Amino acid sequence: MFAPLVNDSFLRACRRQPTAHTPVWLMRQAGRYLPEYLATRTRAGSFMGLATHPELATEVTLQPLERFPLDAAILFSDILTVPDAMGLGLSFAQGEGPRFAHPVRDEAAVAALAVPDMQKLRYVFDAVTSIRHALAGRVPLIGFSGSPWTLACYMVEGAGSDDYRLVKSMLYARPDLLHRILAINAESVAVYLNAQIAAGAQAVMVFDSWGGVLADGAFQAFSLAYTRRVLAQLDRSVPAIVFTKGGGPWLEPIAASGAEVVGVDWTVSLAQARERVGDRVALQGNLDPMVLFGGEAAVRAEARTALDSFGQHPGHIFNLGHGIHQHTPPEAVAALVDEVHRYSQTSRTVSAAGK
Amino acid sequence: MFAPLVNDSFLRACRRQPTAHTPVWLMRQAGRYLPEYLATRTRAGSFMGLATHPELATEVTLQPLERFPLDAAILFSDILTVPDAMGLGLSFAQGEGPRFAHPVRDEAAVAALAVPDMQKLRYVFDAVTSIRHALAGRVPLIGFSGSPWTLACYMVEGAGSDDYRLVKSMLYARPDLLHRILAINAESVAVYLNAQIAAGAQAVMVFDSWGGVLADGAFQAFSLAYTRRVLAQLDRSVPAIVFTKGGGPWLEPIAASGAEVVGVDWTVSLAQARERVGDRVALQGNLDPMVLFGGEAAVRAEARTALDSFGQHPGHIFNLGHGIHQHTPPEAVAALVDEVHRYSQTSRTVSAAGK
């Protein structure tokens, strides 16, 4: 049905198999730092206009690949499509973050919550299939979802938050309500990701963007336990990546969650992270997106430092430690991708010659 | 000159000496969650009106001690007094965070920067002395400053930031400029804290509120190195506390920085933190401030969990892992302080009886 894969370095690294160079892709690589993205978005009228039209989602997903020799594509979509399909009424006001018209804050709202009809998310699965066809085997396509906890943050807060006061108040005062939300989210995310895999996704990633705001103990019980539930239900013919922003304290339990790859942010030393997780998982990360504002020499130097820190082992997927910033100069991305490929290839040659 | 100290449990815990109960105080304990604070602030006209009038700073510093049997007082002031004295023009707009009229963003601004005349900060030292007299030996008084890096964040950004793009761009593109700012900040903070000690502060705390946003490597070079420089210059007749929000990844090097006490946030397990730092330092923390929104039973249960996690060893100062939230119900603080005292005292008795 789909063309055979030409560049499989990303999938090989996910499985900790040797690759000729360290594969690289960037979180939010299809995004506002690219003028061509902004042009398509203007045509679409809105962010959700882009996400809900498979041909437009396909167009923007492929844009960064036209500029940079990235080793993976990631579905253009939003982590909040699932709660939107639950009927919470997602909107993006001009210049603001996402907002839900019907946040889930009391017993009645929690009782009314259910796994959404996946037909409402057909636009996502259609986009996956459309992108796979458009990629024609160049690089693999990653599907994704928010983690059960991260979705719950938005569902309870109704929007982004500085302090997560509403969702944490529920966590401490009414843990039963939050557990019910999380159980429904876990079931929904599993069904959602399996449908993406069926539609053509060649890897899936769970974004636990807000796991790192939880206290030790609460993270394990309210975030990781439900991510694990998702992973246990997934079609495991494709690799799964779990990325917890601020998840450094819990690398070992995250690595034992059943994912093939663990994403790490820039506060973590790749050398120490690799030591802590051993051969259980591959690691993805972890450049501070702000390095891309430091000029070409700094970008190349920091890329080399990260590659050296991980060292000569299979199982590294180069990435940022968070989504790329909207004001990033595209030339910095070009330098980064070039340096990762060039330096990792050279290091492998030197290392092989030394043996 | 000052009355002898009655309750020395905080100072003893800083030195890892045994105490009858675990001492407790809360970051921002004198603050907006107290109606009497809001009344004084209204009289003062503004936040800086409070901070710059020693009699008003004294009044609000003592307010939480009238309500709760806290084991330490902390100077009421702001971390940005030092850059304000450098001439950056601090202001607090209604309902917004702090702002500098003259941020430090280019070579010329960095060249013009100097250690401020401490006479401009006399109001801080006068407040320290006034508070010491008003405390009359009830509990010790903690003085404080922002860390060199945290001050630099505000000085370069000109205000709070989500992504620290300006200061991190400087870090990666012009590290020489940032190092120059940090060197001046370190010198200024050392002189500032020594003057607080001379005025009567019985412990000092360095708030590295934004250390945790740095990448591994950058944290050591741009934050910890300069905090260490401060500590090396301090009058060590009083204990020093270093608190790095998000500093979990670097507990060992922070514990080796020369401070007697390391503050930790709620992402860190106290048991693991204690194991990592050994007997080198006392630990301060680490309840998630959001626990205080969970109702009395949850507050008491989470307090016991934190105390049990640290275990039966000297050297624990109970605190939150961040400043108390402005909407915190004061009754929750009463329950927390009561539970920390009651449960830690009982645990010591049980533990002693078992020996």
C-alpha cells in the first residue's frame, strides 16, 4: 500500500540498531518558524483549519523535509484533538493558547466523560495516510498523542496554566475524580494511537508535556501509571516514544514503562541518562531549543557536545528537549541537522578505525 | 544588642544537629494569602513601598508568626533590590510582575554595570535590624538574595520570561558578556548578604529560582559557579542555604558548593536526595504548594509522607518546594505547621523508644 522506506535510520535507532549517522528530527519541526508554514496557515484561516484538513496537514508536515535532510516526519496535529472529540469545545483565540469551552471540574462533568467516537478524529487518521503517501518512503512518519495526565491538565484547567492549581487541587482533594479522568484518557489515547498506526504511522510518541510539574510520588501514580496503561494496549509492531518534559528524576521508571524510546530534556546529561537506563531503551534529545539563537558556531559546538555526551553506542535520536521556538532562524536548523549528520558519521568512522 | 534566641530548632537543623521537632517555615510566608498583609500593603501603597520602609517590612515579616508557630522568619524584601540599586529602574505595574526600565542587553550596558553602592540598599539592612529587634529572640531571621544567574535572567530579559530567550541567546552567542554580568552579580550578592548578616540576619538564603531552566553543563558554568563564588566570600558565622528550583539533576554539585543547607523542590524524593547528598548538607523542602489546596486531611497526610521520606535523621527543615500561592487558605498553613510539629515530635519519641 505504501512505498518502501528509503531512510530507516530513525526506526533503527529506536530499536537500538547501528546507523550510519545519528538520525535527527525536531519537535514542532513543521511550525511557525517557517515562512511557508505561515503562508499555508493563512490560507487555512486557523490552526485547527490546518489540522482538520488532511491535504493542508500533509503540506505543512512535508515543508521542513523540503528544507532540511531530517530523518523523520511527524504528523501535523495538536495534542488536544482527543478532548475536543470528547465534546470539550476546543478553540484557539488569536495570539493565545488553546482553550476549552467546557472544562471538566466537578463530579457531574467527570461522570459525563467517555472515550470519544473515533469517527470524530477521522481527519487525523486521514492525514496520517495522506502524509504516508506524500512521503513516498523518504523517511518514517511519527504519530502522536498527549499523555493521559497532560490531557487532564488542559481538560481540568480549561487552558494552559502557570501553576496547575485546579488540576492539582483535584489531585489532592478528589483523587478519585482525577483517576476516573485519567482512566478514560488512557483508554482514549490507546485507541487513538492504534488508529494512527493502522492508518500508517510508523512510530508513535506520547507527549507527557506536563508530567514534570508533579511531585515525586504523584508523578508515578497520576502520570506514569496511565502512560504505562496506554503502552500496554498499543500495537507494538511500531516503536513507542515517551517524552516527559522535566522527567529527569524518573528516568528509570519511565524507561521501564514499556516504551522503546525515552525523550529527555536539556537538564539531563545524555551520558548520565544512558548510564541510568542502560540498554533498556533508546534516548531522544536533548538540545535546549534556545541554542538555535546562539549563531552557527554555537549550534555546531553544542550539537557535537550532545553527540559526544551520548557517545559511541547505538540508540540515540537527536532532537531538541522541547518544541522549536517560533522565532528560530531556519538557517540555525540547517546548521544543526548538517552538524549532527556530519559529526556523527565522522565519529563512527574514527571509532571504527580505532578498533 | 539583640535578645537571646528562644527557639533555635531552625539553626540547629541547618547544622544537622538534633531537634525536638522538625522546624518549618514557608517561602513567601509573609504574603498575599494573608488578609493582614494585604491591609498593610494597601496602607503602603505598593509592594516596593512595603519593602523600602523598614517599619512596614517589619510588620509584614512578623504577621505569619502571629498566626502560626513557625520556626523561622524571613526578611520581607524582593530578589530584585540589587539590580535596582545598580540603576536598572525596577517597577511593579499593577497586576503584573517586576519590570526593569533599563535591561542589560548589549556590550555598552554590560560595560556600564558595577557593584552598587550599598548605601542605596540601606533600607534592606535597616529592615533586618528592625525585624531582629521586633522578633526579640522568638525565632531566627533569614536574610536572602537572588542568585547571580537568577538576577541576570531578570536583568537581561527586563522582566519575567517563559523561555529565557534573551538571556540564553546571550549565553550561547556572547558568553563573555554574560560571564561579566555574573561576576558583577556574584560580587554584589556577596557584599549584600554580608551586610545583611552584619545587620542581624542569622542565616542567609540564595534563591536560584531560574537555575533549573539551564541545560546540563550551562547550569554548572553559568549558575552554580557564581553561587559558589558568593558562598566563598560570605561571613560563615551564619549558615547559608542554596535553593535551586528544578535543581534536582545537580544535587551533588550543589551540595558541594559550600552551603550548609540545600533547598529542594517537590519533584525530588527526600529519601533519594538525602542518600545523594549524604551527611554533607541539611535539606530544606519540599511540599508542592498546591497540596495546601487539597483540604486538611490531604495536607496532613502529605506532610507525614514528606517527613517519613526524609526519615529519622537530623538536618531536615520542612518547607514548600516554592513560594506559597496567593490563594492559599490560611487554615491549610495552620494544619501544615501543626502536623509537621506534632508528627515529627511523635516520630522522634517512637524512634527513641525503639532503640
